[in-house]
Amino acid sequence: MVQRTDKKPVKIIEEVYKKIIEHNAKANHEGIPHSDTFEKEIQSLMGIDKSEIEQIIKLLKDAHKIFTFEIIKDDPDNDIIRIDGYVETDLQTIRKLKNYFQKLLMDEYEKQYNKRLLVHQVVKDMYARPNFYKNTMIGQIGNKAIMLEEYENLIERNFTEYTENWKTNKLAELIALAGDLLVAPKPPVQDPPGNKRKPGGAPVSLRAVDSPQYQDYSSGKSTQSLDKVLQIYGVEFFFRINLRKYNFDLLRQIVESGEIDRRADLVLLKDMIQKVKENFDRDPGLAENSEKIYKLERIISRQMLYSH
């Protein structure tokens, strides 16, 4: 049964994070939550939908609170959907899970092929025959063992970005940027037509295109100058909307013409594009516009040389 609460969005984000930590603490075959079952667990506990969970996961990932990685590859021909795993960015947790899944990988390989190999030997064979292991039990365990070792090395190389202070400050920064667009709980049942929801009960999405500001912007943008639009909605909201709508040519023209030329704004746009590019494998629309995105990046880099 869905348990709907009146908790604030930030509290919901914290609770999703704590649930990931709870799973990771098991340090066994259930130690890495799978996106499909984790989504159902969170929906049942908190009553938030798939898109909201995905956006919370992205916030936690961007704040370096968690790592996300592919466990099962998308395979439409066989009705198989992509499944990701989540692990907190704590070095001790990652090492425990890595050791467990490396041993499990050797054990599972021996169980299936009656031959004991070391971890690096099994991994070498997986790299040599990716299609053979794709979406198999060994393939899934191998993906976890490989990625956990990669993340262990990543944290050791970039330790300052994985301190508690850095992560806490980054998450607060991302939440502040999201502002009123943060996720808020939805009622468990839909109101009958004509009924108005009580104040504070309406859902708010992280997606800028779902916000009331977007409706205002969309209806009035054609008659307003760029300066007026930026004055009303702000440059960050303007960037977010146009990136979401694949308006890469429009953004390129605005940057190239110097209509937006402050260095801070160009840096913001460049950072937002980097995050957009992380979704290439999930959003066909981004892949189709890849050349426009790269052109926009080049123009931003060039304009930054002359910005102030």
C-alpha cells in the first residue's frame, strides 16, 4: 500500500539516499539495489512516481552522493529493459561490495564451467566475448565487480570531490538551483474532474517544462525580447527550458551574437550541457542533435575567451 506523507522534498531526497545506504550495508548479493525493484520499493514507501525517483537519483549522482551504473543492458528484441545499480560513494562500502562480488564472480564461473579462474581472468574473458556474457548471471555479477573496482580507483584519484563536506555542499547547491521545481508528493488518488486540490497538495516536478513558469514563458516568449525574458525568468531557467526542448541552434545563435556574454552565464550553460550529454544513451532526441550540441559547445568555448 502506498504511504503518502507530507514530508518536504529535501526530506524525501534524504530518505531515498538512506534506502540506498541500507541496501549497500548488506554487503551480499542484495547489496546493490537494482533500479527496477528499488523504484517499486520507493513507490510503495513514499508514493512518488518513476520520473520523480529518476530525478532524485540524478540529483544524488550529480552531488557525488551515489554512483549509478548499468547492470543489465537494454535489449528491445528480447523485451529486456536496462537496469542500473546504485551504490553510495563511501570508499569502505565500495571496497566491501567489491570484495564480495569479485569472490562471487569467481564462484559463479567455477559453478557453471567447473574451472576456477582468478577475477582478472574472468574479466578478461568477459571483455573478449561481451555478447556471450551479455545479461547473463555472470555478466551481471561481472559488471558489478568491474564497476566497483573502477569507482574505488576513481575516489582514490579524486578524493576531494568525495568528502562529506564536498558532497553536502554540492547537493545543497543543486537543490538551490532546482528551487521551486523540486519534487513534492502527489495525492494517492486522482481528484474527480472539477475538484480543486487543497493548497500545498499539488505535485511539483523537477522538470522545468512541467512548471507553471514554463507555461507563462511558453505563452509569452514570442512577444517578449530576450532581455525581458531573462529579467522575468532568469538565465538558468531560460537555459534549462531550451536544452530540454532541444533548442540548441537557438542557444548557439544567442551566444554567438553576444546577447548572452557574461562568463558566469557561459560557464553555467557549459556545465548544464555536460549533464545533458550524460543522458545520450537514454534520450534518442539528444543523440539526433549531437552535432548541434557539439557546435554549441565550441561556440561557448570560443566566446568565453572574450567574456567578462
